[in-house]
Amino acid sequence: MMMNRKSVSIEAMVRKTFIFAALFSIIFGVFVGISFWAQQYFGHEESRARFAGIVLSVLLIVFAYGPIRRFLVNLTDRFLFQKKYGYQKLLRDASAGISQIKSLRHLANLVVHFMTMRVRVKTAVMMVKDERTERFRAVSMRGFQVNHNAKPCHVLAADDILIDYANSKHAPVSVGEINKRISGWKQVKDKNLVAEQIDKHLAIKNRMNELEAACFIPSFLGRELKSILFLGNKKSGDDFSDDDLNVLFTLAEESAIAIENARLYDEAVQKAEELEAINRQLQEAQSRLIKALDETEIANKQLRDTQVHLIHEQKMATLGRLASSVGHEVNNPLTILSMNVSRAILKYRRDPDLKVGDILDVFQKMEQNISRIKAVVNTLTGLLKRSQHGKYEPLSLKLILEETLPLVQFQTYLENLSGTEVEFNIPGNIPLIKGDLERLQEVFLNLFINAYHAMAGRKDRKITVTAHPDPNDSNFIVIEFSDNGCGMTDEVMKKAFSYGFTTKPSGKGSGIGLYMCRYIVELHGGEIRVRAKVNEGTTFVITLPIYREEPSSTSAQSSTT
């Protein structure tokens, strides 16, 4: 096939050269004749006139050669080789348009429109290879009915028979050529080979008929098939000639780089749009994150302010109850002391010669009440000796509980809750805990008061505190604070540590005691939970960290050396 096309091109070149030479000889002969006539005409005149005639003839030939040559070339191409002239103009126009398009879809639309309008075909489809799926998809089509635009055949798989044939042939293919091949194979005697080839070419023909294509033009970039242009029948009814296919294949080869550049351009644009969308999403996410952080900071500040306020309220409530109890404890001996002082003064006024021994019993009673007031003051002084606020130090759990009991007695003095048995089952080898004494005493003070209130009205009241190492984590100890009071329901247990929740009558409970207990325990890195049964009692389970002495910098340096 390629040899036939080359022979046709060579034959056209020989014909064109021969006709061009004949026309040029005729016109050049006319010029030579005119020059010869001029010399003959001026030859009878003087030598000067004859010389002028020769110069005029030479100038006429020199200046007329270029225009005459171009005229002859155009005349030869336009009239003697009209079809070849049209193809050259077609290639120039198509190349000029293709080189200016960047987008693949626009380029495909241009090629398809160009084919239907300039090549005058009824239908045209351009399919481009999808690099991800390796399928060939229709990018642009023209001339089909509306209901044909979504044909399944407009997507060709990588192993489609047309794709295989285009890769193997590496040249344009027409239905006319396929028919000739089928006719040729029918003349071969080897029936097995004939049947296989005929079936193959019939399948190719049927596939092209599905696409309503009279020919297809593959476009290669190197050895890789990049796109295929399917063209329908010509509107004139003529078949596609070899010259038609050669020109279209040349156009396809020239446009291969432009198509690949356009595909890469579209891919770059798509990636840029995706990156822009990702950047927008990142900016929106960053804005939401900044807003969330600001809201979190505001919420944390409000929480800290609330916690400070709650701690202040808890302390004020504790101090209020303590002041009331202490006032009662101090007022009684002060009253007795005041009465004894009055008695001593009265006796002295009645008997100025009164001796000390006569009123010794009065002074003894005064001393007893003074000692009682002193004991109350010493107790308060011991209770109010706190560790530095916020300082975590090694603490004995048993000592914390024992030092909290006097404060509990002051707090519950007015409620008359005496007669409660308190039992500490704390082994002597229990490790020290790491904590803030003041805060931990607040926790156990709240638990003691709640237990007293839960056991109100019962005859046998008992509070038991046990401690043991945490079996799940050797860095913690577990404290179980139990009472045999009224217990809790499941609903109450769920809300026990909620802020403002209380089961006590109005004015009796603030609803912040257990909330503060959980806050303080979690501040120490521990955990508090509750289990209870109605009318059987309540147990609070607390885990607190064990104190482990951190090695000093001096010992660390000595160990390294």
C-alpha cells in the first residue's frame, strides 16, 4: 500500500514537472521572440538605438521571470492539479488552527468541525486515550443524531479490535480497503487462514459500521497510539482515495504533539483546580480550627473562673459551718468562765479580806474552761496548718483521714450526728500518696459529711475506709470509702458528680460537693466513681497516684559518671 502511494506521488511530481517545463518554454519562447523582433527592428537604426533595444529586452526578461514563474506554479496547481492544491491549503489551514489551541476539548471540537466543514464528511468522532484507564473515549463528535451521542461504542477498550488493528497497521484504514482485503483473502486457497482473516476483517468492518465510520485515522506519538479520528461517508458520495487518507494521516501525525500538549494542559489545569480546591478547604479548615481554638480558650477560661468560684463557695460554706461550730464550742466555756469571774468578783466585794483559797474552786473551774478554749484553738490551728497551695508532696493517707476527723466534728456539730463508728482499714505498708493536703482533706471532708447525712436516722451507723495497691497499675492505690446509709438509685448514681445536682432538701445542699471531689481527684491524676444499693449503703472508689521520689540532678550526674 505504501509503495503504491509513493509511486502515485512520484508520478504526480513527474507530470507536474513536465507540464510546468512545457508552459515555461512556451512563455519564455514568446519573450525571446519579442526580443529577437526588437533587435531586428532596431537593427536598421543607429548603433545606440540597437544597444538600447538589447538592454530593454534583458531587463524585460530579468524582471518578468519571477512573476511568470509564480503564475505558472499557481496555474499548474490550481487547474492541472486542483485536488493536490486543495489538500495543501487544507493542511496549512488545519495546522494554523491546531497550533493556537491549548485545551484538548477545544482542539477536538476544532478538528471535528474542520473535517465536517472542509473535508465535507457527514459524521466525525475524535477519540482520545485516557491515560488512567487506557480506554479511548469520544471527546468530540459531530453529525450524529441527538439520541446517538451516548452510544456505548464511543468508548473503546484497550483490547478493542480497532485499537489492535490500528497499532499493527500504523496507517489510516477505510471500509473500501477492508472490502478489498476481504475480496483478496477469498482468492487464497488455504481455507483455514482465509476464514480467520475474513472473520477478522468482517469484525473490523462491523465495528466501523457501529461507529458509522467510512474510515479512521490513527494518531501516533512515537509508537504509542494517542487518538483516533473516525470519519463518516463524504457528502459527495465518493469513496476516500489514497490521497485523501495520506493527507488526513499527515494531518493526524502533525497534530499528535498538539493533542498531547493539549491533554497535558488540561491535566495541569485540572490539577491546579484541585490544588486550589484543596487550598480553599485547608483555609476553611484552618479558619474553623482557629475559631474552635478561640472558643475552646474562652470555654477553658470560663471553666477556670467557674472552678475558682466553686472553690471559693465551697470554702466559704466550710468556713461558715466551721465558724458556727467553733463559736458554739468557744461560747460555752467562755460563758462559764465569765460566770466564774463574776462569782469571784462578787465574793471579793462582799469580803475584801477574802483569801485565794476561799475561791480556789472558782479558779479551778476557770482554768478548766480556759483549757477547753485552748484545746479548741489548738485544734483549729492544727487544722488550718496547710501545705503550700498547689504543692504536691508525699502524704500518709491514714494521717490525712485522722486529721480530717476533727474538722468533720466541727462541721457536723450542729447536726448532732455523733455516735457514728469510723473504721480505718489501712495497712501499715501502704505507700505514700502524692498530693495536696488541703485539697485532699476537702475531698474526704465532703465524703464524711455526705455519709453522715446518708445515715441520719439509723441506729447502727458505720463508715469504713480501706486502701490497697491498684492491681491494674502499680503507680496507684485504691481507696474505698463506704457507709451503711440509704444508698443511691441508678439514676442518682449517673448524676452524682454533676454540678448543682443534690438530693437534699432546698437550702440543705449546694450540689457542688461531689462535683468538687471529682475535680480535685482528677486534678491529682486520679479517678473517683461510685457504686451503691438502695437501703444498703454507698461506696466511693478513689484512685490516687503513689509518691515516687524523683532522682536529684546531683545523683543523676553521679550515676552517669
